[in-house]
Amino acid sequence: MKLPSARQLQYFLAVADHLSFSKAAESCHVTQSTLSNGLNELEDMLGKKLFARDTRKVALTPAGDELIVPARSILEQLTNLVHLSRRHRAPLSSHLVLGIIPTIAPYLLPVLLPRQQQDYPDLDLQLREDLSGRQLEYLEKGQVDAVLMAFPYDAPQTDQLILWSEPFYLACSEKFTGRKKSLKISDLQQETILLLEDGHCLRDHVISACSLSRKSGESSGGIGRNLGATSLQTLIQMVQHGYGATLLPHMAINTTFLPKGIKAIPFSAPKPSRQIGLVWRKNDPRAEEFRLLGRFIKKACSPLIS
């Protein structure tokens, strides 16, 4: 009995993920004709059509839909087999795709990457920046190996290593006088708090930590404004031009990132905060290597933590 190849399963899952032959071929780094031929062979082997396709769209057939979970499981086991065979290599000396979220990447990477090249020069590190929800989808599909992200966040089917806890600061314009040296969360009732747009976990962390309404960003007396900002640097610019105040994590209050006219005020206990951690798929044989990576990240980024 002829069995499907790993490559054919990869082609199948790529089309199932993208519902596009051209995008699937691009993601697999092959021509569209090569991918189509591989899928035709797979369908002939199984005796079933996996996709219904016409000139306008591609859709999974019931047989194709049933194949997604076992195909992904088989590829994951094959990948783990390769990783098991490489366990005796020097740690952090092979290819690794690290997902990282936008509210961490611009602050940690300038410190982390030079240290990685110095301490682990044989590590072939590839970075993928995106929001937490999509990063976990990439992780499930095997498109990233681990994700550096912020918690709390619901991340089922993963193992997690919390690296450090990071407090928030109120970033406001220096034009406002009479500020305290530290604030209580209740002081935010008098502030207009600017928020990132939906989809950013930092938005949820700020709303939760400061008891803002998830629907409108309202607290008792203060209003959180969602201006569609997609980055902390955009929020900082809005603060600088008088739109309101915002909450920034500790790693973002370095003078390198804060322009003149902006000051960061700490909170007294209980301090609003988030946790920074690393996640990877359960049962990944590289778990110890990921823990080593986490410890390295924490050590390399220590100047931004304390």
C-alpha cells in the first residue's frame, strides 16, 4: 500500500490554511503546478477529493475537513522525530522560529539580538512578529516553534515559562502640573486613557488591571479612548500632542523610546502589571532547549527589567 508523503501532507495543510493554491505554493516555496500535482497524487491515493475548487474559490470537502487533524498530528510527530534525533547537538544551535508580539519586539530585540549573536552564534533564529492570537495559531500549525508574549492570556495546549513580571506606568504630558510621584489605580478616574485597538493583549491587560469597561474603556469618571492605534509608539505620539494619557509597560519607558515632554509615573501597590513569558507546544521534545532560551532572554534583557 502506497502511503502519503510528508510533503503531500504539507501541501494539503497549506491549501487548507490559506484556501488558495497560489498562497499555499508560496508558503511551501514551490511552484503552483508542483503543489497541484502533489495534491492530485494524494487525492488519487486516498480515492477522495479533498478540495472543491473552481475559478473563484477553494473549499474543503467533508473528506478534506476530516483529514486536517490527523494530517497535522502526523506532521507534528515527524517533526518531533527530527528534533529528537538532534537532541545531542549543542543547545540553541539549529533553526528556530520565534514568534514575538508587537508590544515586546521593538523594546527587547535591540538588546536581545546582539547578545544572541554573541552567546549563541550557531542559532539560526527567525523572527515572526504578530498579535498573540495569531501567534498561537501559528504555534498550533507548526509555523513558529515558540512565542515570546505577555500574560495573562489563554494559551491551551501549550507549556509556559513565565520569565518576569512587568509593572505599568502612566505616561502623560509634562505640561500637566501637580502630579504625584506615584499614583493609585483610582487616580485614573480623572484621566483620559488612550488604548490600543482591539486584538492587542496589552489593551486587555490595561483594561483588566485598571478596572476599565471592556466595551467602552470607561472607568468611574475617566474615559479610555480607542483611537485605532496599532503600536505603543503611536499612543506615545498621541499623548505628546495632548490627546490624553496611556499606560506603558516598564520596557517602554526608557528615554530612548519616550520623547521630550512625556513623563512616566509609577503606581503604588497594588501595581498594575503584566507577565512576560515563553510558550511552546505541549510534548515538544525541545522543551529543555526552550527553557534554556527563556533563561537566556531573561538574562540578556535584565537591564530592561530592573
